[in-house]
Amino acid sequence: MPKRKKPPIVSTGISGLDEILRGGLPAFNLYMLQGAPGSGKTTAALQFLRAGVESGESCMYVTLSQTAAELESIAVSHGWTLDGIRVEELSTSDAVNEADEQSIFLTADLRLDETRKAVEAAIDEHKPRRLVYDSLLEIRLITGDSPRFRRELIRFKSFLAKKNVVALLLDTQTAGDRSGEEVEGLAHGVIRFDKSLEEYGGVRRRIEVSKMRGVPVADGYHDMAIREGEGVVVFPRIVASTALENAKPQLIKSGVAELDDMFGGGQEAGTTTLVIGQSGTGKSTMSSLYATAALERGESVALFLFEERLETFFRRSEGLGMELRQFHKDGKLILRDFNPNEISPGEFGQIVQSAVTQEKVRVVVIDSLTGYLNSLPYREKAVRDIQSLLKYLARSGVLTMLIVAQHGLLGQNVGIDVDVSFLGDTVLLLRIVEHEGHLRRNITVVKKRHGPHDLDIRELLIESGSVSVVAYNPLPDSK
């Protein structure tokens, strides 16, 4: 028996969602898009139809819940038009033309029949290849009970199958509402939009492909956003196994010979280094040091700042003799500063992944991981996301440096809000101690999984125009 050909794949118009779906939606099927009001369903539906228009397909938007003017307003807000999209504006309350004056005949069955006839007539006339039906809530309200609603959808699904239409049915649901479960089995796929508001910060949006027949989707939640001019943007979770493994051994130098000696000659590519210390110990200086050395070797570097402005970073580095502005202008130094409350773990992971795959970055610095985690409502989950990202970077042969802040300024009773020590292959501990009336910076390599390292405590000297590491000797007595 000959093998049946797989149906063609159609783009959703949302690149991140297509990635989750392994290319897009199998054609000639019915799909449900569920979510609370304001979660982005209509915007995503317009992107789906616009992708069809760009492919030369006939597209139709059947709306029972919104007016054509409202759809036009949504499109204009993103700089789009509805050109090429046929909008059929219907109403379940006035679909019965002749019976409007005879309310005795305006029964639920009659309204349902007339609404169905109007939709089917529009499809027969315009023959769309893509259809959006907005929304199932109105049909559910007319039918009044689940069995009748299910029968109606079975009939509609059969009708669409005969017309070779790929249809997206929008279904409005609120938190805890599972009213659509009785019909989810009819759909070839179900995509859910999730929207939540934390006590502080902006709205958090996520997407889940809860069902997709015949497609090995990336299941679970993925972060998403709605951006002006872009519409719905999806950020698929980082999967470490998708990285192109770079097994080439390489020692990453800092440019300071004494510091490299502490690491047994340098740090290995494909590892993660935690730089831990209190404020003022020189953590960010370490990131500038390794960035400068890599750039001078001709490699690309990415620094992601969550606590420091770009200009502050440049001035601090220049005060230590590290001129980085020109590297930034030339595109070799990718430098981004973020408002932590406005970026999700998924989006941040995609930004880092893009820097590695597209710009061939060899050193990544996150300064600081503490500031990033403190901005998120679920820090433990964010740590798991970071762990996946670090595994991806390791397989790609990238040296990753995570700056981790400890509490306080001086003293030994210090700690970290979230235990991230397990993330590091190497741990570099920086401290400030008081010695004979002077404050001195100490530097120690307390852990290194790959190869030997020095366990001695040394002194880190950060002076105007230079950074150096020296043996820890007592200060001479002052006279």
C-alpha cells in the first residue's frame, strides 16, 4: 500500500511559534486558539491570515464578537492593513433577517441555523484557503448545552474538511475556565495563550501548544510578548541538544599572566565561571578584563548588563586602561543593557542564542545574574531556564561568565539569595578584607572542574590604568 503524503505545512505568521511547531501547522485541518480576553488571540489570528496573503492565498476572517472597524483598529496599531483579508461581520442576534420582527420564531435553534448558513454561504462564495472564526463563545452561548455545541462543531469541521480549509477557531477562556475541554478532541491542534499579572512589573505572557496531532512539538510553556509593529512574538525555550557542538579544546586567557596561572594556564572554552563577591570587590572588572583580552585576539564578545548603564561600563573600563568603544562600534562587542522587569527568561535566552549562532560570540558575560534573578517573580524557575541556556552555550564552545553579588560590603557573614553555585564549572571568589587599617581585595579560585588550579589566596590590585594579581604579602609597617 503506497504511503500517504503528508499535508503541506502552513506558516502561522509567528516565527517563534513556527519553530515550536517544527515549521508550522499541517494544512486542511481545524485548530483552536484559546485564551483570556487581551491575551493576544485576535492579533495572532491576523498574523496567521497575513501570512496567507503573503503566500498568495485567499483568506477570510469571520467575526461574531468584533466589528470590522475594531479589527481594522488592531491592524493599524501594528502598522498593518487588512488588504487581501475578507472580513465577514456577523451577529448571532440579528442573523435571522426575516424573523427579526417575529420574535416568537427567534429561537436558539433558528439563530444557530441562520448563523451557520451565513458562515457557510460566505465560505462557498469566497473559497478561502485560510479561515479565522471569532469566536466560539458566541456559538456556545446560543447552543446552551455541551452536546449541542459539540454536534455543531462536528458539522462545521466536516464542512471545512470538504473545502480544504485550514481554520483557526478562537475560544475565549478565563483563568480556571475549562469549558472548551469537551470540544478539544475535535480539533487537530490546540494552542493556549496565558496572561498573568504579578504584584510588580508588567504582564507576563506565555504560550502552550497543548495538542498537535502528528507533530513532535516543543511542549510546555514558552514566553511570549505582544510588540507594537510586530504583533505576537514567541520565544521558544532553549534546548541544549540543538546546539552545534564545538569540541575544539581552547584555553581562554585574561591578559593577566598571574591570573591565568591561577587557572592552570587559563579557562576552558565551553565552561561556566561564577564570579562571586560583595560590592566593590572587582567582579565587573573581571568581566571587562576577559572581554578585552578576547576582543584583542579577534574574537567576538557579548556582555549583557542588568545593573550598569552602557556609558558607565565604558567609563569604568577606560579608567582601567581598557578601550572598548571602538570594538562596540565595529560590532565585535555586543553590549546590551536591560530593564530586568521588561524581559522574560525566554526572550533573554533567545537574545543570547542569537548572539552565539549569528555573531559567532566566544565569550558571554551576564552582569549580574543576581540583578536578573531579583527582577523575576519565580526565581527558581528562572534558574532552571538559565541552566538550559548554560548547557547550550557549553555545547557551543562558549566561555560564560556569571557575575553573582553577595550581601553587604564587608565581613564574613555574607550569602546569596538563590543558590546558583551548582551552575559553575569554575568559581572565582572575590573578597574585601581589612588589614592593618587598609582595605585589600582578595582573589581565590575555589573550584575548577577541568584541570588543575591554584588554591592560594592572592591580592587583586585595581589601579588607575591597570589590573594585576600579586602574591598576598603583609603591608609594610607605616612609619
